[in-house]
Amino acid sequence: MKTFVKKMVMFFCFVFLVPIVWGMNIAEAQAATATPSFSKTSVTLVGKGKTYQSVIKNKVAKSKYQWTTSNKAVATVNKNGVITSVNKGTATIKCKITYPSKKTKTLSCKVTVRIPATDVEISNTNLTNGAHRITLGSSMDFDCTLAPADTSDKVYWSIGKGDKECIRIDDALTGKVTAMKAGKVTLRVAAASAATKEAAAKSIVDDAVIIEVVGPTATVKSVDITDANTIVAVFDSPVLESTVLGTGNTLSSNIEIILRKDAKGITGNDPGTLKATLSADKKTLTITTAKALNGNYGINFTSNIKTTDNIAVESYYKAITYSDGTGPYIVRTTTDDSGLVAVIEFNEAVDFSNMKVSGAAVVNSSVPADASTRSLLNNRLNYIPSEDKKSLSINLNPMVVTDRNKLFSVYISGIKDMAGNIPATVYVTAHIQTDTTPKPQARVLSVLRTGYNTITATFDRSIQTGGYIIINNGAWISGVVDQTDTKKVNYIMTSAADLATTGVQPVQIGNWNSYNVNPTDTTANTMRTFTVNFTMDTTPPNLIQYTYDADTNILTLTYNKDVSLASVSGVFNARYASASDEISPNTNVSYAQVTHTLGNNVIQLKLSNISLLGIYTFTINPGLVYDNYKNTNTARDITISNTSGNSTELPAPYRVYQSTTNPDQIIVEFANKLDKATAEAAGNYVIAGVPVVRAELTKNTSDTGATVTLTIASGSATVTVERPITISGVRGYNNSYGPINSYTTSLEIKENKKPSFAGISFDTATRNTIKINFDEQIQGTMTVQVTQTSGSYPAVLPHTVSVSGNTVNIILTSLPAAGSLKVDILTNSITDLAGNAVNPMNPSLFVAVY
């Protein structure tokens, strides 16, 4: 009976469960045949806060859905599958499906959120007459700003309307362009979903700028009045001195200072005579006025000002108002190297005509100074104004010894600046003292031959007496302190033996004396020996630049070294040609030397008999100038025009020399930037007896000039001898200068025949020496490895290497066994005496040992 009941229970359970299991199987079967999936697996939302309802196809009944996002900062999703955009970027939306059978499946949808740009603007333009200027040959990176700032769009730069050859777009993604041709063209930038030409062409979110490509330009960067007597102008490029400075360092007529009226009709003060100086880099012009500036002024720079590349500076005008309401004051007081001359420096030029000095007293002392000291300090006539009126100097040598090195104060009154302002307290207090405290003796820094008959010693302090030198144990020569630099002493050779001295020779120097030397310091009493190279510079002075000012008839000749004019006056025989082709072949143009302060390498000549308008061509004859070694210039043809103001021929190179590391190379250095095509034309350089096979422009800048490296045929210079070099046809960059005329100079060119390997041998006499022989005398170093190759095992043999004559000697530290030795050349720095490297040779050599 119990068995029957159990069977009935099991039967009814079976009947109950069959439909359930059957239904589950049907649902999963459906899932297997029709898999759930997103209707879209990739969605793009444009803008923030935009929504998208995810749709799942082929859902399985009674399944559960779990939604997630990979990046909430880009897009979110709720429990119903609604996606909301947050910010630009990409995110992956996933939905995990759990079937009734507990099995799972995950669906993925890539969401891209794009924030489109609404505006784009080019941000770094500087418009002149509606266009942004770029200099021919230069490049510029343009920038732009997008709105909104968090846009996902990209930018693409392209060329719009205009002359499309004017610019080249180097990078369409960053906006880098290069100016290729003078003219105007439109540069366009567009924002689009992709940084492509096609996307940019369809975009309506864009901006554009007109680009004007101009030739090389130069400008005035700034002009400022720095004090009542000083105007400072800064150029963006080095300028020619002759176009900003007149005769005697007056201001050129190319720069004009105009007196203007203020609102009350009062005209600015007349500045009087204008002087000017140009800085070493030729970019800063300092104008000094004879009278004080006060009021309104206009400063005008004309385009007649030229850069060192002969480019006209753009015309420039600036209106400036200067009002000097501050009186003069003392900046500092110093003493010179003697310790006995005090210099009182003021902040500006001062009118000392009514100056009074009083109240001389020792500072912080109850002991009065000697009456003679007070008289010395209180006497206004003892104070000497400087040329620029910005300082006073007083010689304190008469001061009694007991008052020396004490600090004194004096009151200076009755002074005013050039605008009439007096000191804030009516007077100024100057502190004055000597400095005769004992100091170490001056040290000799160098001894050099600086001229044909001059030896110059340079010291670390100013020298009082120059002492003596002895050349190669010869006669004593007394020294004279240099007038322009008291730290230098010149010793003048007069004997024929000294003047004829060559090579490196010993020079003894002693018995000099500086100022305020400690009595116990006797270092100068002992003769010191220096080695001095007496070999004289034999290269002629080279004319590297010439300019002619038609307004003043001043011809300015600039050489590559310090020179002197052989005669203060003379005549050039010129060929004159007028604009109407009237030609006069023998026109005498007279010249006279002009005093200037432009440097010892500059000669200025005042030309006369040049009144007819036209072009004058003449030769600067040999011997017009000479250098410190009495080398005279070579002949040079120049052409000037008294209608244009400046010469147009490319200035000659200032230096030509043979490379010390590669005798195949001749280096030619110019002060100006060059035209690449003509500079690299090998035919423009002719060296007698030596073919030039290549010319390479290895440096070319506006600031530091150009360097051309000439390569001569290897082995073509068979002997060391002086050879003439002629240069012609080379132009300035962008036609800033016309082609150089036939310019000739001379250069000692060392032979460039490379030494060749002449065999290897074993010295049977010493039995420990291997000789590597060459066909000429050599120098340098070589490292080798020597291996005994005979026998059961190769052995590396210790050795030393030396060079003598034509031979590299390898000295073995022990005698090798009979057989064969292998010599491997590890490094080879052998050259001949002219510096020519050896011809290529086998790196492994063999020699037999007997």
C-alpha cells in the first residue's frame, strides 16, 4: 500500500513539472535562434544633454537587463537604456542580459559625443593696411581659437583667393606657412569634425586673413628720450654707419628731429648740434643733443637708412613729449687706477658754469683736515667737467700725505641740468677720497708682436712705467705706456736684427711698475721670460665694404684689419658715365682724409671734382693703405654714384684662409648674407693652378654674415706656395647687393697631396721593430694590435708606437718567434706635415720574421 502511494506522488510531480520545463526549453530555443542585439551598435550624439533610447531587438521574455557606461564624463545611461551625452569623447554603453535560465549575454554600443564649433578666429595676426605681412623666405605659425572651448572639432588651414604661389602651407593642421613669393593671398582656417581638406571645404565655420608677402624689410623698433640730452633709437637689423652718422659723428640728415608745438602753442626747445654713436652690434643709435630737450618733438627716419645687407629701413615717425622736471644728482664717485684722481658722476648732463664748492671736511671725524687740503677741495677750478658734462674730475695728487685715504665731503651748489632744473636740495653732497693703499704689483698677461716694429705687453692693472724687454738676449728696449689703454705697454724695435727676427723667440720683461705697489712686492724686479711668435702677418688688408654718401661726398672704406692711410690726400683716375651714356674715361677725382671715430679699420675720404651726376668707376690702387705690419692693400675696382648715395656691389670677403684640419678646403668669410645660387657656383672662384671642384654655403645669416667652403681637387696643390684667388659674380641675398667685381687676393696654400702607404718591414737588426713606411714625412698617431700568427695559438704582443720621419715604428717589448706577424691598425691619425690625412690603406698588414 505504501509503495502504491509513493508511486502516485511521483506521477503527479512529473505531470506538474513537464509544462514548466517544456516552456523553458522553448524560450531558450527561441534565444538560440533569434539572438538579442542592439538595433544600433554605434551612435553619435551632437551637443551636450542630448538623449538616445537604446533599442534591443529579439528580447527574451522574462529576461533581466543591467545597463552600464564606460565613461560617465562622456555619456550616461539609465535603467531603461536612455543614453544622455555629457561631454565630447567616446564611451561604451553595455547591457547585460540575464535569461530565465540564469545564462547571460552582454551587448555593447559605442557612443561618440561631438561638440561642434560655432566660431573660429585667427588670433595672432598683426594687420598693416588690412593685411598681415610676412617677409619673403620666412615662416610663421598661425594660431586660432575655437568656440566653445571644449569643442571636439578640428581645424584645417588652406589657401584661399589670391596668388596661391605667395605662400606654402607647411602644416595644414598647425597653421605653419612659408612666404615664397611677393604678393597677396588669403589664408583660410575652417573647423570641422575631421581635419581633412574635404571636411574643411564643406564647413561654414571659418576665418581668413589676407597675407602680404614682402621682400626683406628692416624697421625702427623703438625711439625713446632717456634724459634731457639723449635719444636712443633701436633698429631690428644692423645698419650701415654711413647712413646714420655724418662727418665727425654728427647725426646723418637721414634722421630729422622736428620741433613741435604743444596745446598752448609753445615749441619744443631747440636741441642744438646733434651727435650720434652706433653700438657694436650696429642696432642701437644713441643721439646726444648739445642743448636740453624739453617739450614736443617729432623724430623722422627716412628710407635712405640702409642695413648692412643694403636693405632700406622702412620710413618711421614718432611724436615724443619730454618734460624734464628733475634736477641733477650724483650717481657715484670713483677713483682712477692711480688712486689720486676722483671722478664725480651725475645722472645727466650738467651746467657747471656757476658752480661753487664749499664745506670740505673729513667725514665722521673731529680732526680737521689740513688747510691746503680744504683749499684744494673747495676750489671750483680744480674740478674739470667731462666732454659730455656728466662728470667732474679732480686731481688729488697735491693733497698732503696725512690726509690721503680719508673720506671727505664737499657741497656742490650753483649747478643745474640743461633744462634749468636745480638739485632737489639746491646743492649736492659729494664724497671724495684717494686710494693709495698698497696693492700687488701688476701681472703680465701677454706679450705679443703687434706690428712691424712693435711688441706689446698687456697687464692686469694700469701701468705707471713700462720697464724693459730683451729680445733673444739682445739689447734692452724701454717701454712706453699706451695712451689709449694704460694697461698696455708698447716696446718699439729699432735694430735691424730685432726687426728681422722670425719664428718663436724668448722675450724677457721686467722693471715695470704699477700704481701704489706694496713696497715688499718685488715681482717686477725679476725678468720674466715669454715665448713670442715673431712671424709677421703678411696678408694684405682686404676692403670688405665701401659706401659713398652723395650728400657729403664722403667715401667710407672698411677693411678687415686696422689700417693707416699712406697719404692724407691724392687722386683717383675714374671712368665717368652719365645717365645719357656720356662717357669720360680719364676723370681725376681728388680725395682728402677725414678724421672720424668709426674705428681703426675704417678710412674716410672727402672726394672732390665729382659734381657731374652719374656713375664713377675707379681703382683703389695698391699702397693706398697699410696695416700694422706695413702690408699694403691690393688693387680693387669700385663703383659709386653721386645720385643714389650708396654703392651696390657686394663687399669683398673679410677673410680667406685654408682649413687647418682639411687642406682640401678653402674658407671664404663674408660680412653679408649671400645669394645661395651664385655663392655655390664653383666657377665664381678661381685659384691659380688649383681647380675648385665645389663651393658650399655653410653659413648664411643677416647678423653674422656668410661662410663659403671651397673644395679644391685632392692632390692638385703639389707644393706649398702663395696663389692668387679671384672671386667674381657672387651676389647679396635677395639682390641686396649686385655681383662682386673681380676681387683678387693672395693666400699661401699648403700642398694637399695625401701621403701613401709605402710598405711594411721587420727590422732584422734589432729583431723587435716593425716599420710602416710612407712616401713622405709624416706626423700624428696610430694605434695597432700586433699578433704572432705562427705556432699553435695566436698571441697578442705588447708594444709601443712612435712616429719619426716617413715611418711609424712599432717597438715590441720582447723578441717574437720566427714566422708571421699580423698588424691590425686600430686608429690612424697620421697626416703629412701639411695636415693631409693618409690615403686609405689596408687595416690588416702582415710581415715575416726571420
